[in-house]
Amino acid sequence: MAEGAGFHSGDLSDDLTATEAGMWQAFRNGSVYDLRSGEAVVDDPHGGHPWGPERTVRARVVCWLLLDGPPALAGRVSSLKLCGLRITGALDLAGGAVLPYVELHGCRFDQEVLLPEAHFTTVRLVDCSVPRLEAARVRTEGDLHLPRCRFTGGIRLTDAHIGTDLLLNQAVVHRDRAGRSIAADGMTVGQDLQAELLESFGEFSLRSAKIGVSLSLRGARLANPRERFALNAPQLTVERTLYLTPAGVGGPLSEVTPARGTRIQPFECRGGVRLDDGRFGDAVDLERARFTLTDEQVLSLRRVQTPELRFLGERPPRGQVLLSGARIVTLVDRASSWPGPGSLHMGGFAYENLVPRGPFPLAERLNWVAAATAEYNPEPYERLAAVLREAGEDVDAREVLLAKQRRRRETLPLAAKLVGYVQDWTVAYGYRPGRAAVWMAVLWAAGSLAFARAGPPPADPGGHPEWNPALFALDLLLPVVDLGQAGEWQLSGGWQWLAAALVLLGWTLATTVAAGATRLLRRN
């Protein structure tokens, strides 16, 4: 291909085919170069219908136009707008600075597209067939749009910088030789990353990526069942919300509620998800999300920080959910979303408000905490009690702390365990202090009736008070208050054992009530 004065003045090169010459003129005019036939089967870039020379251009001619193209016609802006073309050879723009606007619809690439370290204004590939997109460290001033494209060998956007939006809606991406479908570690997106109804077959990697507004995976299907992760995004930063939620199939892809009758496709993930150490400015939304995990795979949200976590997906039948160290302001959840015992880990999980979606009785909430603590750990119980107390649910908070004591009791030696059972039966570890008054009244009545039959001799014959069985029994039961009865009478035989039993029971009741009162004062 010759380069000379004729090229720079806008004259056609003698090396161009008729199809390339038409593309050349459309580029100078800024118009769309459309070679589609109008028949859907023939024009399908992903189908098997052959496209001959009449629809074929060489990749190096496309590169020539974009990197060193002819000047625009008077009053026009040069741009590359192609529809229904086949591009042969590798489109290699590595390291180049591309000023013209680029938009390709329904095109077919025979070989990979190479854009590493290239600089663009805006690039749009819509419904194109691409063997592979290699675009590490690419920079765009505006958008990078790849909706409905199919990539048989994956996408690489490592350390890319997208000025505004990155669109992958309805794209189909297969794994590369390393097992990744989309490798976008360290990528920065100025505004939204939309990958709604995306189909990813391999690992979608977003490690340390930064998204300026929201990341939407509504209705996406991620599949990497034989490897560790289908979505691998530790240290991901999203300034607003991460959506792993449903999308309407066939309707507009947006946050607007789909029209009535629209088929809804939930977010589905066959493989593990890692969002460890992520930062999300508004929320992480898992509404109706579906996770299919193996026993070794996890849904990991360890040390995540976000104002709101909407844990409203379907319960994973296998695998584990990890929330250790996560810090949430508001937890919106559903009882049916949480996994069972042994599959949930919440050590150090901090949240300030609970907003259950649907019925979530306290008994199920306690099962939720128990499921997260295979071995006794007081922290989840104390966290739940603090949140309930802040919400004004003092009775429920006491029930949670009572459940904590009962769980702790199972870890104690036999003697301490027996004492714990006594404290539980009597005053519920001080969390139900009304029981103490009932037991005290029962013991007082029983002691009064028993001592009414005793008639013991006085310890001091000259100065003892008048015998009063009720006051004597009450003096034994109250460990601190002295009513002047217990020391004035000398018991013998079985009555001594009865008196000793009342003293021990009185001390047990008093110390348990005192412990409960101390906990109450500390909380207040």
C-alpha cells in the first residue's frame, strides 16, 4: 500500500479494493458504510453464512484510516462507521492515538483486535463477532461499548482507563487460554460499568478495579463451575451500587421496572464469588440472585464496607457464605436467603440496623446466629442484641443474650454446667428477673410452713424474740438483710439442712439477679 501526497490530499490509493474504496469515502464523509443485505440470516455476524469480497476489508486498511487517514470533506467530520463488514487480518492499533470516532455494527472479525495502550475518543462495537479483544492499558476519553458482541477467546482490559461508560450488555464472552473470560484487573471506569444479561464462560476478574458510579450485572449469567471463582473482584471500589439483580429480557436495560408481562431473568452464578475488601458507596444488592456453588466454592464478602447490603437472593444449596469482618450500616435480608449451619461465617461482622424482608421471627434470627458459629462465639449474639436494643426491642435483645448464655453453657465443665442449668431454670441468667420474685415467694412460703412445725429452742434463753416461722425463713433467704431471726434460734437435725438449703438458694437467686441488674445498668 503506497503512502504519498495523493493519500494525504484525500485521493484513493491504487491498492484499495472497491469495498475498501467505499469505506474510504464514507470515512472522509463521516457517514455510515452499510453493506448489510437486509436478510437476518445472511447478515448475522455470528452465523455461518459466508461473506465474500463484496463485504470484506483488510484490517490494515482500517488501521490506516484510523491512525493516518485522509482529511475530512469540507464541512464534515471524519469517522469510521461500518455495518455488516468482514475484517480480515489482525486489527492492530497497539500504542496508537486514534482521533476519529469509531462505531461498528454487526461486523465480523477474522482475527483478534489488538488495542493495548491505544488512545481513543469513543469506541463502539455493537453486535460484532470478535475472536478476542486485547486491550490492556487502553484509554478512552469517552465510552467503550461492546453490547451484544461475542468474544470466543475472551477480553483483556487490565489497567484500562475508560473515560465515561463501559457497556457489555448482552455480550457473550468465552474463556481464554488462562481460563478468564474478562480480565479487567486494575481497570478504571469514569461512570457506569453495565454488563446486564452478560454471558460469561470463565473467570470475570475485576481485582482492584474502580467504578465511578454503578456496576450493573442485572440478569447476567456467570459460569465457571470447575474453577474457584466465576466473579473474582477483591478490593473492588464502586462509588454507588453493585447490582446482582434480575433484568427484564426483551425490554430496555435500565433501572426502570420492566413492563408487565416481561420475562425476568435473575442474576445467576455457577462458581464462586469473591468481593473481599470491596468498598461500595451506596449498596450491594443481591435481590433474587442465584448462586450454584460446589462444597469448595464460596460467596465471599469478607471485610466489605457498604451502607447497605441487600441479602435477598436464593439460599445456596451448597458452598459457604463468608461475611467475616464486613461492616454494614443496614442489613436488608430474608430468612430464606441464608444458608444453614456450617455454611455461614460471620466473625467480626458488624451491622447497625436490621430490615427483614418478609417474616423473620426471633427464633429464626437466633438460628441464623447459631448457623454462623460452629463453635461458641459471643460476638454475633452481642452484635444482634445491640442492634435490637437500639431499635427499641429490649425484650428480644434479652432473649438473644439469654440464648448466648445457653450456648456458652454447653462449653463449660460439668459442675459449671449444672450451676448454669440452675440459673437458667430459676431466673434465666438474670434476663427474666421476675422469676426470682416467684421463686423467692415459693421458697418463703415453703420455709414458713416447714418451720411452723419446728419449734426450736432459743440460742439465748433470756433474750430471744418471739418465734416467727415466716420471718425466720425470710431471714435465711435474704443473704444481705438481717431481720434479727436467723442468729437467735438454734436448729437441729434435718431442720439445719433445710436452713442451709434456703441460705444457698437465697444466695444463688441474689447473685443471679445482681448479675442481671449489672448487665442492665451497663447497657443503659
